[in-house]
Amino acid sequence: MPARLCQAVSTAIPCRGAGRSTRTEGNGSSTAQVRLEAVVPEDVSDRILDYLRSDIAPTHHITVCKETVEVLRQASFLCRVESQQRNE
């Protein structure tokens, strides 16, 4: 998993759903799922997506969505090293 998450905001939300494979198999019933959300810098999100593609997707049914968000307090999402470099 990518190491540089800094002060990322992340949330795990229990939910129920039926993905494409469930519908294709004809079962159609929903199952317990977990929705994971993280607010991270774009370079970190790209590494997370690469990790999901290479290590998780080949053996698990997943759906991934990447969105661009704007945060009010951008400094809260910078690593300490980056914050120190900006202050110099």
C-alpha cells in the first residue's frame, strides 16, 4: 500500500450492494459491502489506484471511483516535510 498518506481523511462505510458479476451470475441479491473513501493528494491517489489494479483487482471484485475535490484548509492535507519546505 502506498506509504505517504500524510494526514489523509479516510472513511469506511458499511453498505449493501450487488455488483456487475452478481447480476451477471443471475443471483441479484445484495451482499454486505464496505465503501472506502479517502481524501489524498493526486499523486497518492494514483499510487493507490495502481496498487488496487495490480494487487487487489485480479483476485477481488471491486469498483473504484476517483473524484477531484476541493478542501477548505489545504494546509491540513500537506505532509509535514512539504509544509516545512513551503515555510522556508
